[in-house]
Amino acid sequence: PRVYLQAPGPAVRAGIDVVSGGTDLKRVFAIVVACGLIAAAGSAVSLGAQGAQAALVNPNTATEAQLTALPHFNAAIAKALIGKRPFANMTAVDTLLTGQGLTRPQLTELYARLFLPLDLNTAADAEILLMPNLGNRMLREFKEYRPYKAIEQFRREMGKYVNAEEVARLERYVVVK
């Protein structure tokens, strides 16, 4: 999948100008339409995030082409995954991919690009531990602050233990429902 990142620059400044009373409305409209089309195609869009992380591919919505572009994926694995949709959680995705012969190191690499967002309030330990480079210490911290009321609470609480870059990385994998 293609991920489009726009660093703060003329396009973002144009959007700010419009919001603040500027006149470059056509350019901002074009950016918004383009972002909508890109997102509708299953790719992610992030505007103005300095050092932004690329969005994760969702195994429930990715196309076969998006899946086969991922590490350790081939057409057979992509077809198997698509055929078993929808997945209730990432543990189910992991079970399918393990059954397709992917090793744990391969899955760890893959999950840096493909992941089904997990609900911070209901995810089981095994599902949380599928997040790449997450160990038992952070698992405890994730669970300690349940129930989460908003993603801002997650950012604040995890920010006590890891730097902002790591909080942003972790946030890619989670949602608050």
C-alpha cells in the first residue's frame, strides 16, 4: 500500500490560511478530496505530522495487491486471509498466518506493517503481545489504566514510561471503543 505523508509545508500552510481567513480554498479542497480518495482506496493519509509513522494495513480491508506487497506475503497467503474475513481480533489473524507457515520472526516483521487495531479496554494479553517490540512490562502498563475513556488518556499514561516517538508507534496499534 502507498502511504502519503505531507510534512508541514505549503499545502498545510494553505489549509491554515483558509481556516484563518485566507483565500486558497481550491487548493485545500483538492487536498481534502485527494486524501479522501487515497483513504477510500485503503491507504492512509497523514497531514502535517512531523516524524509521522506510516499507517498500518488493516487485514480486514486490505486488497490482495496491498497484502502481496507486504513482507513474507504471497498470493496464496493473501487469498487465504481474504477468504477468512472478517477477523474479530489480531489473534485470529495470527493463527491463520501461523498456519500458513510464517515464523514468529517473520510475523513480527509483518506486524510492523499489518495489524488489526486492538481495543485497549478489551484486548486479551496474547493479542496485545502481538504488537512488535512490546513486552510484559508494557502489557502491564496498558492494562493498569483500563478503562480508557479516550486515546488522549493512553498517550498521557504511556508517556510516563516511553518517549513521544514510542507512544506514537504504539498508538498505531490501538483504539478506544
